[in-house]
Amino acid sequence: MIKLTAVALVALNALFTASASDQWSATLNPSDGGTISGTATVEGVGTADSTLVKISVNGAAPNATLPWHIHNGACGSTKAVLGSESAYPKLMTSDAGSAQASVTLPVRPSKTGSYAVQVHRGTAMPDKPGSDVIACGDLKLVMNKTPDQ
């Protein structure tokens, strides 16, 4: 009976550990003359390769369409987009200049990497790389529930 109880406890622990998730957050601050601020949260969901991302911004132009992404690297030195650029829904601002969006990505940030959430101008400026970023916030790991993978 003791062996059966021990096996059941190990199985329950594995079940709860597998469903636990890591969480990151970022405070978005205006950059390059922008006026946008906000927050972003990132939470690992399900398996080790899914991430729920939520973003909320205010201070944008009314009725604007703004692209946003998680990038590898910190604000000011970002690199490639995490996941597919087309997977991120555009922010559609209200009459008051606020917007929210969420997306589940089939990728999860590494606990040891650095990442930033960037909001971009509605139009890219190819002759000035990085100049289209109007808000940025570095993601910080705030909860680490699962072992490193």
C-alpha cells in the first residue's frame, strides 16, 4: 500500500509540474519620440514550446494600427523576432489611443536569454533600422515554476 501511495504522489507531482508555467513581464516605455507606454506579460502554457503573450498600451495615436513583437536581446540592442513576425496581431488603438492584444506563440523564451517587447510605428523605415520602435520594454522572469528545459 505504501508503494502504491508513493507512485501516486510521484505521478501527481509530475502532472502538476508539467502544467506549471514560467512568467515574464515588461513595462513598455516610450522611445524615439514616441508617447506609448504599457505592459506586456508572457506566460508559458502547456508544453515547453507554447507561450501566451498579452500586451496593453496607451498614449498612442487614436485609431492607429501598430505592429509589435518580442525580440531577442534587450531594448536598444534587439535582434530577430521571437517566433514568426506574422503571428503577432497588430494593435488597433481606440479613439483614446489605447489597445490590447494577445497571442499564443508556438515558441517559449529561454529562461537564460534576454528579450524585449517592441511596439513599432505603423510603417517601417528601411533606411533607418530600429528607428521605427516607438515603445520598448525588457522582459523580466517573474516566476519560474518549472525546471530548466
